[in-house]
Amino acid sequence: MSDGDLDDDGSDTSADGDGRADGGDGADGDSDFGGGDSCADTITDADTITDTGTITDADTITDIDTEPSATVERRSPDEAFSLLASDLRIDVLRALGEEPNDSLSFSALFDRVAITDSGNFNYHLGKLLGTFVRKDDGGDYELTLAGKRVVGAMYAGSYTAAASVDPIPVDWDCTLCGGEMVVEYAEERATFRCTGCDAGAKFSFPPGTVDQFDREELPEAFSRWYHRLATRIADGFCSFCAGRLEGELVRLPGGTEADPKPSQAAFVCDRCGNEARLSGTGLATTHPVVRGFLAEHGFDVAARHPSQIWAELDAFDTAILDEEPPRLEVRFVDEGEAVLAVIEPDATVTSVERRSVDDREC
């Protein structure tokens, strides 16, 4: 597992003790307590649509491309970040960020920044235009997406805050060894960790957000953030640079009873190279149909780590459908009903279905 935003080594072993023919999944890297994931949040350049074709005659249209292309104008990171090398420019962004969805006139923005020289102010504001600030149709100033990201990073403490949280006991056991689970935070990463076997999930969490929650609220806050990251990764977006992820089911479940090895799906960003990993069970849990099934059975998927929910079901297990290329089926069972999801070789979730089961099938 790479050092990204989400890293989980939970278990997708069978909760009812025996599972199906494959014996279930075990512990994953360090992502969804059944898989590992990594990534963070960033900005991409805006897209602009180019011409789609030409008209060669007044009455006839020829050679029109039906698929419009997109162009992305880029500037070097050195050039972009050098624009922030001024306290005054940071103050301008912060002033606009007080109401990030609204625009301000020149005079209103000038009044919010601690400067008396309007010419100097205008010079620095001009440097920000196009990259971090833009003018709207009415001539007022507003943040671009990049500007909002910079201001958001200030609030999140990404560049300015450091936080740590001593281990917090949580009321659930490790699905691998039955050991006590704790939640902790250090070096900008939240961790669900077993005190017995040390398995768990580790993922990035903004340091400036930690003190917005009471200590007893942090386990749920971390869980909801984890769920957001896992869903974004399953949807194919890098949480580090927002690039496109390419997925692959790289490991089928196996191992021994003493050392189970869960299935594992790897997601690699084709732009920044960041890698994230999820177990098959963790990946299936992000699918809307599976989430709906769990919600109807009384489980808030986002409020807790997925492995907590798996352990409370009547059963959950995995079955190997094919070994080459690898395909996997994940099954969740509760109160006489099951939901089954197939994990394809490219780590996509397909063929999701719900059906009734009898006691023998559990």
C-alpha cells in the first residue's frame, strides 16, 4: 500500500465462521480493514471545448467530428505557486474566502484587506487573476476552484496545523483476531487499529479538522471521512490529484485460518502514480445497491468502519468465480435476505442483486 489517503487492512473473512468454498477474505493492506487505499484532494485544470468541425458549403455540412476534443491549458507549478509568495495576496484570498461562493466588488475587497495603497493592492490582485481569482460577468471578484482549494487548505490546517490524538477505545472487535480496536490520530493520518494483531485502516484526515470534534465524536468523524475516500476511489478518482484511477483485482482471497489473506483491488492514478487499495468486501460496500441493502437493514454505512457492520450481519463471505483473470463474488446476508456483488478483473462492481435466502444458505 502506498502512503496515500486511504490504507486499510480489514478483513473480508466470513462472519459466520465457515464462509463459502474459498474460505473468505482476510486482512488487506491498510485501507478498508479489508483493503488498503491511499489518496488526497487536489485541483485539476479547467477544460475548454475546441471547435468540432467546419462547414464547407452553405447547404452542406462535411467533416464534422462527432466527438469534441478537450484542451487543458497548463502553467508550470513553479509559476503558479510563485503567485502566492506575498502576504498581501494571501490576505486577498482569505478575504474572498470569507464568503467563498459570493463575489466582491473592488472596493469591498479593498476594504477587507489591511492596505491603504490602492495601486499596490490592484497590482497584487492582478497577479492572482486567472489562476486563483477571476472576474464574474458583473466585474466583481471571486475565487477560482484553485483559489477555493488554497483557502480550504488554510482552514483545514493542511499547511499550518499539527494534531495528535491518543488511542480511543471503540466498542467493536477486530474481525481478524477478535482483539480490541482503538482509534488514534498522528502525522495527519487517522487509524483504526487492533491492539492485538495491529491490523486496521489508516487514511489521511485534515489536521485542522480534528479539534472541531469532541474526543468521543472522533471515531464517527473518521469513519465518515474514510467512507468518502473509499467511495471516491471506487468511483475512479484519485483523492490526491483528482486524476483518473485504473483499477485491477490483484489478489484473490486465500491464506490460512491463522493468517487469512483477503482479496485486494489496486487503483493506480495514471497522472500522479498514487496507488490505493481496497479489499473486495470493502469495494462492494461502496456500491449504491449494497449501501441501500445495509441501510434498509438498519446499518449506517458511513457512521462506522465497514468491518463493524460486516461483523453484525448474519453472514458475509466471498467466493472465487474465476482465477485467471480473477473474478470474485461478495455476499452479505441479514434477516433472510442477501445482496451479492461481482468484482471484475478491472476492480469494477457489477451484477449486483438482492434475493431471499433460507437458513441453509446462511
